[in-house]
Amino acid sequence: MKFFEDIAVGQRRELGSYTFTPDNIKAFARQFDPQTFHLDEEAGRNSLFGGLAASGWHVGSVCMKLLVAKGQEEAEAMRATGETPAVWGPSPGFRELKWLKPVLAGDTITFGSVVESVRTSEKRPEWGIVQARNVGINHRGEPVYSMLATAFAPRRAAGV
């Protein structure tokens, strides 16, 4: 992971893709969002969605999984070149969560993240605050998911 000083507004990260299958949609729904249109193909077809739909929380969880995996991949690449990766802090939250279109069984969603703002924390000057828009685009090129996430990034020059 990068240090705060290495992050700029407009930077984009490609996080990867995920295909939502009937099996993984139902498995997630059974455990976390047991609504009929997430659990049963016919109920999904007869719903507003018109097909077996992934829970929005499932879509968001996949985005988080890919964000973490990308961070681990970047940290490993840094270690391979002798660099020390930054260890990011927690997220104080997110805003503007939107499920823009249903994600149906068979859809492949590609996730990305674009930095929208960076600033130094007033209360903790050893940390910076990064806001990034996380988005998901289906295989038809349609936006299906968007969220503005906030995270603490350590500063290389703490207290400066």
C-alpha cells in the first residue's frame, strides 16, 4: 500500500472482476439477506428485478474483497523491490452508497476506485485522509454500484 504522500486526486486502481452465479448469490443470501428474489430464480423473475438478483450487500462485499486483495498485491510488489509498504488505518465510514442497477445471475462486474480527495487529518497529523469513489460496471458497460469510501493513510513524514 502507498503512503499518503504517494496518493493524488484522480489516481485510479483497477480492482478486478467477479461473476455472480446463482450458487454464490443464493449462498450469500441464505446467510446475510434471505429475501426471496435473492434465493429463488422464479421469485427473482417475478420481482421488479426480472431475474435472480444479488444482494446489494453481496456486491459491496465483493468490492471490499477485491480492494483488500489489490492492497495485498501492491504490498507484496513493494516488498519484492525492497520497499516497505504502508499499513493503512481503519475507515471512518462511507457515503453515497448507490445500487444503480440490479446485478443478476450471470453478470460479471468489474470494480475500480478513483481518488476524489486527499487531506491531512487535523486531529492526527501523522495520518492523511483519502476519499475514493468505488464503482462497479457490468459486462454491458452499465454502472451498477457506487460508494464514496474514506480511509486513513499513514504519512511518510509524520507530523509535518
